[in-house]
Amino acid sequence: MKVTFAEARPQGAYALALPVWSESMLNERLSGLDENARRLAARAAEAQRFEREPAAIAETFYAEGESARRLLLAGLGGKRDDEALFERVGGALTAKLLTSGETRLVIDLSGLDVSGEDAARIGFGARARSWRYDKYRTKLAKKQKPSLEEIVIVGAGQGADVAWQRRSALLDGLFLTRELVTEPANIIYPETFVERVRVELEGSGVEIDVLDEGQMAELGMGALLGVGQGSVRPPRLLAMRWNGAGDANRKPVVFVGKGITFDTGGISIKPAAGMEAMKWDMGGAGAVAGAMKAIATRKARANVVGICVLAENMPDGNAQRPGDVVTSMSGQTIEVINTDAEGRLVLADAMTWAQRTYQPEVMIDLATLTGAMIIALGFEYAGLFSNDDQLADRLTSAGAASGDKLWRFPLGEAYDKQMDSPIADMKNAGPREGGSIMAATFLQRFVEAGTKWAHLDVAGTVWANKPGTLYDKGATGYGVALLDRFVADNYEK
Ligand code: BES
Ligand code: MN
Ligand code: ZN
């Protein structure tokens, strides 16, 4: 589905959407229509209890020449305090029309006094909500297939084109992430993840480096290799570097994503029910890849490195056992109490490598790390852990502004000592209570002196069991808008 901007409504067939702020505005917005059409619209609003709530829609048809046109009144609410309002309106319109049979939608903003940025936001929401992945559905009936091909936004304020370019880059990244997260684990595994991303970033200016098992062994990445050793699919570490600051020596912002392409739990195997969800245990890595695409596509004026640590966690004759002791790249030893606490193991080595290779300005990891995160926060917020208050505040703000919301959790000595092991430097799993904090505390042991670090536990936010305003059921693309916004607000000045 494409989004275009125009001065005036086009010729030909289309559905018409009129966003409205207020009751009095309703009449004004309908003033282009004849008496009959206005009466129909007013009655439709009343009959559908349309009170212009944000993203509410009332629908009717009116006679237009020989034919009839579908008219959608879209609520904007009473005030504009919510940054995401226009995105939600766009998303709601697409949700309504995507498979309706309409092929074109005109959203007329004339006279609304909205900025070009707001108009681009409507387009963003509309296109974000249109994404679906029908690749494996060979028997979709015509009625189930999307019909909506184009959205024309009329009367956008100044600067809509520039704002749209940015949003469009963000959508490219978002869609890459959703695709990676949606693909099953027989299609996307460490090697194919790397290849898919390589193709997607071709010509973008992003430099790609990949470590294989041999190189990991040389570097002493025993924690990462231990997780991958039960799988016939070898692990990979993918590094994507974008140098946009104009000064290659400026320290980069570094993102590290957990990329377990399937998590069975290993020998500490998970129950069968719902295990298929663990194909999206690479949601952190997916978000990092998508963010790199967005950042490079819009040519962000910042140095950013994205690292995806990729492995498959399988039970096998060669899999690691509970009780095994592994030596991480940092030199610290880990007793593997539970092979299902594998995310923190792969991240430990990826974080050590990231710090030693790039001397990050800040290092932020994203991981579907703990089920406990979903118990704590549900599906609305991701958890934030950090050793730096300014970094935590900046991430929280970027989260609020982008719609990828974050909530901060504590770290500290009292939690940390519960990760001590009687046989090694630490164990990989502590008590169940405060499980997400235990995991974050483990990761913190791999943060080197002077590194500003944040950990985002995105277990509850990368996949949705019901449709949201900007996504259908399935992969949400959580994290892409957040990271893009975080870079834009803090490192491009
Ligand atoms: N990938 C899971 C966490 C997860 C669970 C994400 C459900 C999304 C939905 C992670 O590898 C895991 O298995 N964590 C364990 C840790 C425990 C063994 C200490 C968990 O949360 O149960
Ligand atoms: Mn696990
Ligand atoms: Zn996992």
C-alpha cells in the first residue's frame, strides 16, 4: 500500500475520510457535500454513537454523480496532547478499509490546521497498520485479501514531504523487523537471518561483519557457543555499522539484540503448549536490524552499530547440560543452572565483544529475555534497566514519543549477590522472584567499567495476540521507532 500527498482530491473512485476535532467542525467539514449527503453523514454519526473520540470512525455512503461514495468520519478527540494521535487515526482508517473492497482512500485534511509532520504521521499509521505477511497462505479467498492500494492525503501542511521521507524510512525498518520476527525458525535461523539482512541493507551504506563459530572459538566466546552447540544450525554474530556522523572517530551508539532463532529451552526443555511462540525469541535482534535499516535509509547524522547475536537453543546429544560450566569471552565463568536461561548467555559474549570492538558511547541491548517481564508489565510496556540515569531518562522519553513505551526497574547489590555460584563466578539463573531483575543483574556483570548501558526486556512487546492500532495480530515491530527516535533526539545535533 502506498501513501501519496496531493493539493486537491483526485478524480475517479475513492473512499473519503474526513478527520474532525469537534461537533461544530463536523458541519464545516461536510460543507463540500450537498444537502442530502450532509444529512446522511450527520445521521450516520448519531446512529453510530460517534462522538469524535480519538480514532473513532463513523461510516456512511452518499450519492456522488451516478455512483455512491463511502464516507468515513474520523475522530481526533478534543485536544492534541497525545503525540501518537495522528498515527492512531491513520491506523484506524486502514484497519477499517484494508480488506473492504475499496482500493483508494482520500484523507482530506484541508482546513484542519494540521502540520506536515501530523499529516506524515497519519500516513505512517495507515501504512504501518496495512502490513501483513501472506507468503505462506496459498488459499486466501478474494474477500480476505487486502484491497486497499493507495492512500492520498489532501491538504497536508508545510513540510509533509520531508516528514514523510523520515517516516517512510522508519516503515522500511519496521517492516523488515516484522518480517524477520514472523518468519518461522525453519526459514530464519542464524545463517539465513544474516543473509536476509545482508540483502535488505545492500546499497544502504551499512558495513557488515559476520563472525562464525571458528572466530567465536578464537575469541573465547564459550557462553555463546555453549548455547548453540545443541543445534545443527551454527551460531552467527552479525555486526552492522552505520557511520553517518561525518566523523568516523566519534564513538558509536551500539545496539545489541538477542537473536535466538528458536528457543526450545534446550535440555531444560519448555512445555509443548505455546512453544511455537519461541520463533520470535529473536525479536530483539529483529528490532536492531530494522532500526539499522531505518537509520541508514534516512541517512541519520550519527554513528550507530547494530549487533545481532544469533543462535538456536536445542536439546541434543551434544547440547549443553544443566550444571555445565562455561567460560565467557570476558574470562568470567558461568554455571549453567538452566539451559533455558540462554539469552543472557549469548548476550554476555556479544556485549563483551561489542565493548572491546567499538568502545561505545552507550550500549543498549534488546532481548525477549524473561517470561517474568510479561508477568510484571503485561504487553503494554517493555522493561528498562540501566546503570545511568541520563540514559534511562532519554530512553524513557524516546519511548513515550515513539509509542514504544518503557518502564524502569531497579538493579543493585542485593539482587546481584543472588547470582553467585558455589562452583563458578556466577550462575545463569537465580530465584524466580524478580526474575527479570535477576536476568538484568546477570547481564550487568558483563558491562565494563565506564560503559553506559541499558537493557530492554522486550518479551511482552514484540508479538501481539490481538490487533493494535499500528499492527495486526502478530509481529509488532516494537523497538524500531524507539531506537530511531533515541538516535534522532540525542545524537544528531
Ligand atoms: N525466551 C525466553 C523468555 C520468554 C518467555 C520470552 C516467554 C517471551 C515469552 C527465555 O529464554 C527464557 O526461557 N527465560 C526463562 C528464564 C528462567 C529459566 C530463569 C524464563 O523466563 O522462564
Ligand atoms: Mn529460554
Ligand atoms: Zn529465550
